[in-house]
Amino acid sequence: MADLQLDAVTKVFTERDGNEITAVDDVSLTIEDGEFLVLVGPSGCGKSTTLRMVAGLESISAGQVRLGDSVVNDSKPKDRNIAMVFQSYALYPHMTVRENMAFGLQESTAMPDDEIERTVASAADMLGIDDLLERKPDDLSGGQQQRVALGRAIVRDPEVFLLDEPLSNLDAKLRAQMRTELKRLQNDLDVATIYVTHDQTEAMTMADKIAILNDGELQQVGTPLECYHEPANLFVASFIGEPSMNFFDVTRDDSQLVHDHFRYDLSNETDDALADAHAELVLGVRPEDIALQSTADGAHTYATVVDVVEPMGNENNVYLTIGDEQTQTFVATVDGMHHVEAGETVYAHIPESAVHLFDRQSGRAMRNRTVESTTIPETKL
């Protein structure tokens, strides 16, 4: 097995009129052997194009793709020892599951038939589809077809797995189940993996490391919790998290942040940290960090009116408006047993320890929330 490295990889498409479009711009990434990296971003940001360049299905305009010590830019896809699972699964409808899984080995290797049979049987057993080997794709559910596509990749014993939105065709419940199964499978195989998705929930729950793309440019690379709690910029802060982080345009006035509808006092520590920052900032706070109160007790607490309540079972998403004209809307996530109703006046407490601050012009993070890790408390039986 080997590490996979993308070094300043760029892809430029030329349209018929000669206009050039940069789909992927100077992306550098290292995926270590056994690491699960999720490439995430909105539709059209360059995720699948990046994956296709790694696979050899798309030419590289600039930069290098290295597998171990070898540059593979000019290697044919079949010579890269990389296996790819597509969104559509791409199974041969006239072949059985067994034949679909064995086809690549039969066409691209000199492996004996009996060894191919053992390899297919072992992969099918691992994926729990050993009882489906004689069926054809039309006789399988979406989840079963997805497992067959994975099995076809697994039997090749590749150095790298590439997965292009493999769960997008499944229903919500099966997607949640397959997220867990895919992560467990990747841990067992211990192979460098790039998984492409636009679903930030998949990114947060599956990845060892997340790479976030926007308009072809890499925004941040880090663990899921680093990207969630310490976003590099406004885009990352807005993209990672559901509901999204709340944002308020503010102007720094000495030790206060001034919004159209409130003033936010800063501690000396935060004020000092912003010494070199521009005056025009964006204050960000995650919905779960906002506490709702029935009174205005304490600093950083503001009168709001409940607009909409979304009950989620274990929690409620409460949409709030602030100001006389109620033009600013934001959301607080509170315990599901916390009863509030539309039209009710409540007080939102925004603790300074939870606040993020961004430069409004560049979007760069100037301050991120304080994160303290804890361990499971000991209990006596």
C-alpha cells in the first residue's frame, strides 16, 4: 500500500469559444496509507473532477499526482492500481453478481480462475452478499447494488479507493446504515480512500480528515472537529454544520461589536486578539451554543421573538428575529423538551466563549470559539 499525494493539481477546461474555465485550482493534498479523506463541497466545486484526475479519467492541466514514489500523471487508469466506485454503480445488467465482481480480474490480471473464485467469495462474505452471487442487478435493491459495486473494487486489492457519492441514490435510512458499514469496511481494509460528497453530514461522520472545496479552490483540510470548531473562513463555517452557523455583520467600536440591533461587549482578551483586525467583522455563533432564557439576566443576552419552531424529537430548532423591525433572523438549537411557541418573546444568550469572528472583506477567521475536550465520567456500579 502507499500514500497518495496531489501537488498543486489544476484542471482547466477550454470551451468551444476558446474561453478557459478553471475547474480545480492548485489543489495540494496528502492522503496517507489507510486514511479516509472526504472531499466535500457544493455542487460544481470540482470534487468529482479532482477524483477523476486521480483515477486517470481526466487529464491534468498542471501539477502532479503521486502514488507512493511514482508520478502517475501519464499512467493509464488500468495501470494505477486504483479502484473507483461510481455514483451510478455501473453494473453490467446481463451479468450475475459473481460475474460482475470477477470481470475486472478476468480482464486485467493473469489470476487463475480458482483464485478469482476465492477472491470474489471472500469479498462477498465480507460485504454480506454471499447469498446474492447468482442474482442479476435488476433483482437487487439499491443497497445491494451498492455493495456489489464496492465488492468489484475490493477484489482488485487496490492501493487507493475512490468513491464518488456512492450513497446518493439510497434512501435516508439506508444511507445512514451504509455510512457506518462503509467506515467499518475501510477500517478493515486499511486502504487510502478519497470519498466525494456534497453532504456535510457524511463528511463529519465518516472522515478521518476533511478537505473542503469551493469554486475549485481548497478552503481547509483538517479533522471533522477542527473544521467544525475552528473553521478557516466564512465559507467553511457556513458549509459545515446543520443548521448552519448564524452570522451577524458587526463593526468594532473600541471594546464593543456594534450590530444594527444590539451591542456586544468584548473581554480584554478578545479585544487584544482583534488588535490587528479590520473594523468590519462578522460575528458567528453555532445554533447549539445559543441558550434561551425567559428573562434578560446576564451579559450578552438579547430580547428576541420566536418566528418558527422545528421539532426534531430530541431537540428543537427555534428560528428567532431580533430588532424592532425583526429583519435579522437566526436559529437556536435547544433541548426537545424546551417548549416555545411562535410569537413568544424569549431572551437569547450568546456566550463569548462560543463566538467566532471573521474579517468581513476576506472572510478569514480572526477568532474561533474555545473548545475544551472532556472524557466520559467515571460511574460507580
